Amino acid sequence: MSLHETAKSTTSAAVSLGRGLNLKSPVLLASGTISYGEELSQLCDISRIGGLVTKAISLEPRIGNPPQRIAETPSGMINAIGLANVGLKRFIAEKVPFLRTLNTAVIVNIAGRSIDEYCEVVSTLDGVEGLNGYEINLSCPNVKGECMIMGVSRAATFEIVSELRKITARHLMIKLTPNVTSISSIALAAEEAGADSVSLINTVVGMAINYKTRRPLLKNITGGLSGPAIKPIALAKVWEVYNSVTIPVVGMGGIAGFEDAMEFLLAGSQAIQIGTMNFVYPDIGEKVATAIEEYFSAQGTTPLREYYGSLVTG
């Protein structure tokens, strides 16, 4: 077994998301913002955080959408990367050896064109040591006719999670999109089908335009908006889902520091993911994890297990 599989944490900020996914900190680094962690490891002490979620992996390599595919927006960014990745075989051969050296949890984000593809990827990865769980991406808004279709349908979500649950005993985290009528309904479908946790929110569909050229900034025209601009939306969705399901909620969307992370914990997140701000401050995960640990280590502070979801609304 790898170091991060056997390591046990006794810190005041440790959290268990169930089915063997034990985190030394509630801080995770979000998929698509740290690649596979190799470059980040030179700028941040990854062992200080709870874990990382890899860039999405699909069965075959993908080149993604044509550029321009990233643009800065007020208080955030918009992207249409299109799930570009090295593919399953290269991921196992070239990326997993490094991931096995990390003293933190490793969660693999998985995307696909069909239920069969998702199942094949998970089935193959289940025979690979050094991985702690899967984040199933049912919510990418930048790939036409694929995972987004599954993520907006309660029936499709139930079906794919049910099939994946038959294949793996590892932790299944289902990533949810805010671009639906009822996110709690989708979350409930995932729970009923056997999901161990849900993560939310993925990016919000958006658009950016250059009025001088009369053209969209992205070749794809629309993309996924992320960063501090979407935090109020994310908090509301996390609160909604937390009050609808019994499985752990992993919150994300606009977290830019310690205070943001604490807000997500209060809204019901048992763990959080930091995404866009990794591009601005590569060590933000380490800093937020340290700040949370110090906060919950302080004498008289409410334990983390009693803190999350304790928002006072009356």
C-alpha cells in the first residue's frame, strides 16, 4: 500500500468522508486546477492538505476544445478546456507513480461519453494501488452531448451511480452541476444509488464578449465560470443539498481563503475544495489547511465534527 493509504491522522481537523476516505484536513484541491500535482508539489507542501483531486481522466486521450479556451472575468475566470487529458493508459503509466509518493489522499476525477466508458475507467483503476476514491464528473458544461447530459437528469444520475457502485468498493464522490432546476433532486438520486458523497458546485455556465471585436472571448462561445464570483451561488447550493441528503457534502466554488472555507463548513460542507485560486496562490491549500487546523486546535473551539452544518438561521 502507498503511504497515503496507510497514514492515520489524529489532528483536530481530520475528517472521514466514509468508505475509507479519511482526510487529515478538510481541504482538498479541485480537479482541473492542479493537473496531476507534480508541478504544484514544487510550490506547496501537499502533505499538509487533506487530498487532491486529479485532472479529469477519460478512457482515451482528449485534446479538448480549441483555443482561446480560458479568459479572465471580474472576480473569476471562464474556461472551456473540454476535458483535455492524457487518457487512462498514460495516466496509469506516467502519473500514478508520482501520486503514490504523496502523503495525502488521492481522488481521481473521471469523465466519459457513456455509462460504459465510466464503468471501464473505474474498473481498470480499481486494480491500481495508491488511489483512495473517485470523483465522478457528471457536470462539465464545456463538452457538448456528454457528461453534462447525465448530470442534469435524475434518472441518468441514478443509473450511472448504480452501475459504478457494482464495480468498486472505493469511495464514490459525485460532482454536481448548479445548472439544473433542482440540485437537491440530483443529489438524492446519487445517494439512493449508492454514492458515498457529493461535491458541488461545478462551474456556472457563462459567457464573455469583446465588444470591440464583437466576438466572444472563448472559441467555444460559452464556458464555465469559476472563482470568487460564484461563491454566493455555491453556498446556497451546498446549504440546499446538505439539508436534503445524509451523505457527506464536499463544497466548492469561489473559495479564496480561510474565511470562505469556514463559511462552506457552516453551510454543511464536511470538506471543501479549492479550485481557481490555485492559479493565483499555488500554496493556498496549504495555508487554508494550516489556518483551519490552528482554529480547531484552539482551546474552547467547537470541534470540526460539530461545526459543519451549524449555521444559525433562526
